[in-house]
Amino acid sequence: DQQVKQNSPSLSVQEGRISILNCDYTNSMFDYFLWYKKYPAEGPTFLISISSIKDKNEDGRFTVFLNKSAKHLSLHIVPSQPGDSAVYFCAARSAGGTSYGKLTFGQGTILTVHP
Amino acid sequence: ETGVTQSPTHLIKTRGQQVTLRCSSQSGHNTVSWYQQALGQGPQFIFQYYREEENGRGNFPPRFSGLQFPNYSSELNVNALELDDSALYLCASSPSGPGGETQYFGPGTRLLVL
């Protein structure tokens, strides 16, 4: 049962353009959503997050949008840079019960930004 | 400020053996979570430790066990290793207890079971 899905395994973008990474979830008990970036041979690096009570959060070139009714979130990177090339994971935090604090991850999207 | 560190970086074991992986949480972080990442997949939650007690567990058998020490560092122990246990094991710490909003990950330990 895949509660968090990233349906695009890969995305290729030209430098300077916008990168849009998408994520869908099924569990209404998630209360917090995060995006992580991962380079080979490194652990995931936290990028940006959003609470379920908000619909947008911005940090520099990164913006996360949350559509609760559609159970969908997206990460926008503007402008994209070659150094952004990495695997991007969407993660959702469980709000309570025995899974409180647990992060559920999507499968990841490989972003390649071409110079 | 030192981030999350893990040891060893990689190791090779044979089926049936036991392994212990170690994690030092980021300074001031009191909660540690462990994740298993198989090739081509996202990390899967194993369990979380807070105040030296297990605080939540994912869908992993009892041969996966852990400890948290008074200095908040942690160990993951896996008994009776199976081939499918080959994966990257990630440790993450957070500063505010189980409700902490952001978890910060270490570089991982890559385990190969032959």
C-alpha cells in the first residue's frame, strides 16, 4: 500500500527553466509534508516543508504547494540550476497514534538539469 | 555544529550473521529514527527512539531491534541476516521529540548480505 507516490521516475529540464516535481498521497492523517534532495552516496538533505494547514511555502528558489482536497503537493524550483540535479523525495509525517512522527516517503524522482 | 554521523559507511555480511549499525544524532537532537532504503525505492521507516525507548515501529520483523543511549546516540541491530536485508540504512535525528517536524539524515550505512 503506497501511501505516498511520486509518479514520475525522472524529469529533465533546461538550466534557467522551472522544475516541477509532483507527489500524491492517500492518507488524510498526514499533517506535515517535506521534500528531501539526495545525491549518490549521501543521505537525504532536507529542502523545504509545509504544514497541512497551509497551501504554500517559499524558500528562495524553492516553493512547495499543497492541495489538500486533491491530496497533492508539488515542488517548484525556479530557476533550475545544474547543481539541482539529484533524486528528490517527497515525505509525509504521520499525525498521531503508534506511527506519530513516522515519515512515509515516495519512490523519488530523478531530476536532471542540463546546462 | 556536527550533523548526524553513522558508522560504518559500508560492510559486507553473510546470510545468518548479525550486524550492529551506529548513529550519532545531531547536537541537541533527542529523537532518532531508522530507515531502510532498498535500491530504487524511498526510505522505509523501521522504528524511532525517544528517551531511550522505542516510540513507533514500521513493518519490520522483531529481528530488527535498536537502542538509544543517554547521549541520544543509537544502534540498529539486525539478527539472522537475509539477502533482502541488503540496503542503505539511514539514521535521522530531530530536536523536538517525536512531534518534531523535520528529521535530519546521516549519510547512511550500506549493507550487503551475501
